[in-house]
Amino acid sequence: GKLAIYKSIVIGDVNGDGYANSLDSLLIKAHRTEVEELKGEAFAAGDINHDGKVNITDSKLLLYHRAEVRGYDLNYSK
């Protein structure tokens, strides 16, 4: 049979480096301001609240996660 290939997506990790950090915040902002469109896995990682959009809500969730605000851990390994 065919071999299935699966990709893991780290929520908030838009650039795929394994961390949800300031670089990802910049990419989400670029998408929101229509400077650079996120697609595929990058879009899925940026859609932090899973509503089918990458918008200001996702930016805030990533910011809260990065600031270690209680209750906003995106559950990734550092």
C-alpha cells in the first residue's frame, strides 16, 4: 500500500522553527495587513483559535502566550 505522510503543526509556530515566538507574531501581522499571505501549514499554525481565520484574535493569543499570561499556554515544548 501507500505510505501516509503526516505533518505536525505547532500552534503559533507560523515559520516552522519549533517555537511560537516574536517571528511568528510578525508573520501573523504581515498576513493580517495583507503584506504576505499565510498558506497551508503556516495558516493552520497561525489560526490559533481554530476559527478558520488568522486575525487580531490570533495575534493577541500568541502575545498572551509569549508573555506567559496564565491560561494562554499553547502547549509546545521549549
